[in-house]
Amino acid sequence: MPGMQLRICHLYPELMNIYGDRGNVITMVKRCIWRDIAVTVTDITLGEAIDPADFDFFFIGGGQDREQILVCDDLSGDKGQAVRQAVEDGASLLAICGGYQLLGKYFLTYTGEDLPGISLFDVKTVGGDTRFIGNIAVDCEVDGIRAQLVGFENHSGRTRLGPEARPLGRVIKGYGNNGEDGTEGCVYKSAVGSYLHGSLLPKNPRLADWFILRSLRRKYELEELPGLDDALENAARDAALQFTMKEKRFRKRFGR
Ligand code: GLN
């Protein structure tokens, strides 16, 4: 697809990157290169401003509560506003776990820190006294992606969707947003928040292509993307799905 370009903004890559979250950015880059789409990745960290018009796709990974405190402070004000503006203007975005929590209304940690979010997603998160840990499988409910997603989760935060919020999908196995209502993640326009580390996109190529298509449609008239041979990716996803369905579940006490 010569002549097309996708500009990626990787937010806080050195602070918000656990369980291989940066693999999501690598997947986006590779799937563009394989289709002859020019792609750039710009790392943006603490103290660096964002122009919402400069990027087509944003990525923020997960992090520990202490890193989230720094990022929360940095995103308050103009920078968080710029990310919201970009999504309102049609950019796409993927936020994993700790990043997802900070793009909601707030994250109240188990140890009592109150971290206000940028309110891109209509979700609220409160830390609990156990951690939700393990592999997770989800039935994705987003238009155009009828697929089962697999990943790995590890979070104390329990996220509740507001009345306007749409989930990314329903939990088949694992905990997802809060371990109670069966929802996982949140979708707003072309922005997705999810608890799935692991990383998400390499094993879920249909979701990766959803982001690429939505990002490109911001600038180009495009019906669909040329297909790729996803035999390996699908085999990896199916294998992960099989062992996830057989696993026993447990909850880990906070701090141990
Ligand atoms: N610190 C957050 C929590 O425990 C997010 C963790 C993560 O990104 N895996 O809920």
C-alpha cells in the first residue's frame, strides 16, 4: 500500500511496559511493513508535549502503582487533553491494564492513592486486597472482530463501566474488568482499554488489523486491508486458548 503512512505514538515506553506490552507496537509496525505501509514510532515520555494531529495510533502499556503515580501527574492537564482530542478526531488507541486505568475517570489504589484519569473511558477503578492473576480468554464484541482474544492479566484494580461505556468483550475464562460482571475492557470510538497483557496483538491479529484500518481511515479512503498469512499467529492464539481453558484459577493476596 505505497503512499500510505501510519504514525504511532508510544506513551511512556520505559515506565509503562510489563509482560511484553511493547510487543503490541512491534506487531503494529510489522503488519504495516508487510503491507508496504510506511510506519513511524515516536516515544513520548514524562515532560514531553503531544500535538493531537501528529499521530494516528497511540499505545500505552501497563505499570506498577508507583509508575502510574508519575504518569498520572504527567497526563493531567494539556497532555491528557491532547490524547482525548486525538481520539475525538479519529485516531485509534490501545491502552493495557495500568494504562487503561489511567485513561478512565480514576484509579484509587489499594494503598489509598487517588489517581485521577483523563476520562477518555467512562470507567472507574478501585484496587482490591487480592490480585487477579492468570491467563484470560475473552469473546470480543467489537463490530467487525468476531474473535476470541487471549492474554495474561495481573492487577489489583477492579474496573467498573459507566452507563455509557461499552466493553471490549465478555470473559470466557479469567477475571477481566472486575471478576464479577463478566465484562473485559472498554471501547470508545477507535480507542480500546484492556487488561490483556501478554502481549495482546501478536496473538490476536484481527484486533491488530482493526487498529491499523481505523488508524488509516483517519487519512485515507479505505474499505479493507490486504490479507496476510496469519497461520502462525492463529496457531499461537489457539494453543494459548486451549491451555487457558484448562487452567485452575487462584487469587493472590496483595503484597505477597
Ligand atoms: N498497578 C495496577 C494494578 O495492580 C496495574 C497493573 C498492571 O498494569 N499489570 O491494578
